Amino acid sequence: MIWNLFIDRTDDHQGLFGVIGTSGLVGNLGLEGGSVRGRNRVGGLVGEVDGSVTGSYSTGSVSGENYVGGVAGSVDGRVIGSYSTGAVKGEDYVGGVAGRVGLLGRVTDCAALNPSVTATNGACGRIAGF
């Protein structure tokens, strides 16, 4: 478990991990408190998932512009059995778990327990923004 991570940047791919590559795996990881702010592809745990995230969670707030999610900003891999509980805010493609899920991406057995998920100018969803 990691406590009170604070990231405040104007760059893309922000989160505890910026990008998890196709063969990468993050499992059983908890991120408690804190906040993550970036530009595009911003997530509490991962900015962009091309590999897998399993059994993990984030409780801090997440904010950015496009592709903003409580767990992951953009998912072309897999997010399984994970959840978020912090507020999520962005402009477009904002989701409680994932901001964007690509055609080959999968979000399975996940929960968005966020107090608010807000898009100021576009697509927004409780689990995924798009």
C-alpha cells in the first residue's frame, strides 16, 4: 500500500505509473489518499494501461483534461477486479474507473465508488467515459 501520493504536473501519462506496457502487470496494489493531476491520460494508478492491472485500487482524487479515470486514464489492455473511491474531474472522456477503454481494452469486475465523476465539456461515465 502507498499512502498520500501527490502528483501535480501539466504533462500527459500521469499516475503512480505513467504507462504499463503490453507485458507489464500491476497487481494487488493500493493507493490511499493524495491526488493526481495531469493533462491527458491521467489515472490514480496508471496514465495508460497496455498490459494489466488486477486487484488494485485508488482512493485519491484525479483531475486532468482528456482521458481521466480513477484507476486508469486510458485502457488498451486489461483492468480487472479494481476500484476507485476518489473524485474524478476532467474536460472530456472522464470515468470513475477508466477515462477511455479502447477497442481491445477490457474493464472487468471493477467498481467506481467515487463521490463525483465530472466532465466539463464532453463524455463522462460512472465506470468509463468512452
